[in-house]
Amino acid sequence: MARFGSNMKMTVAARYQEATRKVYEGVLGCTRQSPNDTIDLFAFEDGASIAVDYKHDDAEVLTPEQHKAMGTWIEIAVADEEAAATALAACEGVTAFEFVTEHRYFQLPGGQVVRLQR
């Protein structure tokens, strides 16, 4: 039987680096390590992590529209869904949208889609 691991990676246009950091550190409470100028490693409280690889050439990344349509969506568990949703909605470059379930969906700067879960 297989199961998901606790580490993920996504690629984002470099112009979204600061906005991405604000979401993961400021809203979601992750700690960040940056082994170099183009990689951030965000660690969640439960030990899971996501690496963000920032690309300077737009040809190397999906557009936000392509991310939403074709990229993998991730679910993030939060203690207070209402507070997290409010904080995300207030972030520059974050867009809330509806999908077929009652969960809250957000497109982060650069295109990554997340769903909040309690």
C-alpha cells in the first residue's frame, strides 16, 4: 500500500517570491530555509514541507491560469479555518474561488491552488 509523503515541490515565477513568502510564513506560520536565492523550503508545524523553486524565465513555469487548470492542488490543514481564510484573502496576489465542494479554495501568487481544511 502506498501513501503520500510529507514533502512537496512547486515551481513559481521569481516575481512572486516575496508574495509567496508572505503567505507561507506570515499566514500559514511556516518556517523558511533558503539554501540559495532561487529555492525556499517552507516547513509546516507537523514536519511536512514544501520547496518552492523560483524561475526567472517565464517559459519555465506555468501561468497562474495553467496552474489552476492543470496543476496539482494541495490541501492545507489549519487550526482556525476562518482566520486562515481571512488572512489569505487579505494577501496581495491571492484569489479566493469556489469549486464543487463547500471547502475554501485559494490561488496563491504564481498559481498554486490550496484548499483549507480544519
